Amino acid sequence: MNDDPPPVRRIAITLDAFALSAHALEQAVRLAERMNAQLEGIFIEDIDLIQIAELPFLREVRSSSRSEDAISPGRMEQELRALARRAERLLSEHAARHNVTWTFRTWRGSIDTDLLAADIEADVFALTRLGAALTRSRILPARCTAVSVLFTGTEASIRALDTAISLSTDPQRQLNILLSAADEAGRDQLQQQVSERLGEQAEKAHFIHLHDGSIADLLDILSDTHSAVLIMERNSKLLQSATLRQSLNSLDCPLLIVR
């Protein structure tokens, strides 16, 4: 029986009005290059942000002149179109440098309730910090280079593992395998499964056991291991334990979701 997962044909990455991360975009482009996949840029028009612009008392204060301007839905729409053009231009430039084929489109909806359920035909979905200007944002330190993947033993997590392997081919990148199981015996079984998958590469892998599988537990591990990216399967319970926006803003690194 052939245990190899189906090849990755399409990789999608979110781009939004606040957090056009060149670092995250470059990682997605490099992954598409390695996997010979098409890259799709999806500009997020957050419906919650658009609804805020409808509030009559909302004003924008310009730092240069201290003048105030009303923010209207029409003006917000105009600003979003300009930002979408900028995002498309950045995607085009990064993709051209690596000879990666790409597409671009705009998606409108609620990040928390609609994004993960959206009709996005991608094998790997790269999510970056969304709506960062509305929250406190930290800069990812330069030392953060590790690739971390959450492994549970499912077929989807095997695909997530293979994606992590593709991203960690650089010898300077550490590969962290986060094991999530109910007991020690289960974790040992998962570690053996990963080691067999990695073969000779198992020597450079760093196995980490999640204590309770909570978001707080995960955040501590990602911080301690200087993770630059986290990879997990679409049905991970960690994606259900908090709102998507809160999860992305807490992680402080791009999140790759493998379907």
C-alpha cells in the first residue's frame, strides 16, 4: 500500500489591510516553489472592520496635521481597494522571483465565523496575523527560525508533517515535532510513527510533548523554541478553542493549516 499523501497542488495565503507580512509571504512562495504548487493570494476584507466604518461618531485623526476626518463606508471601501492592489503587487513580485505561478482574489466575510469554513480550494492554507492594527503587535525576533508541527497521527497530520519537512530543509532550521496524545504510551507511539516517516532526518528532529494541549501550553512551547511557523491540521481542536483572530494574534507567527 502506498502511504504517500497526495501532492500539494495549491497553497493559499491570507493578506489583509494591516499585516502584509513580507516574511510570511516569502515563506509561502518558497513552499510553493519546493512543492511545485500554485500560490493563491487571498485579500481579506474583514466585514467587522467595514461595519465599524458605519458608526457615525468614528473619526480619523491625522498625526501630521491633527485634523479630523469622518470615516465612511465609501471611504473604507476605497481604502480597501487600494490596499488590495498593493497586496497583489507584493504577491506578484515575490512569486516572480521564484518563478511560482499565482492567482489573486478578494474575500469578504467575518474572520472568526466564516474564514475557515470558506470555499477555499487549497491543500495548505497559510494564515497570517489578521487585523493586527486593532491589537498589540509584537515583531518576530530574527532568531525565530524553527519549524514546528503539531502531530496527532491522523492522515491530515501526516500531510502537515511532510509540509514541515519541506520547509525545514535548510540545515539552520530546527524541526520541532509537537506530540499531542492522552498518555505517555500514546506519545511514544506517535514519536515512533514520526521517526519512521523521517528516516535519517529523525536525528535533527526535536520532539516535544504537549502537557495539556491548551493554547497557553502551545504558546509557551513556541516561544521557548523560537518557532517561525506553526503547522497543524485543519480539524485541530486548538483551532476550535478560541476565536481565530485571537489565536493568530497570540501565536505571533504564521500558521499553516493542512487539509
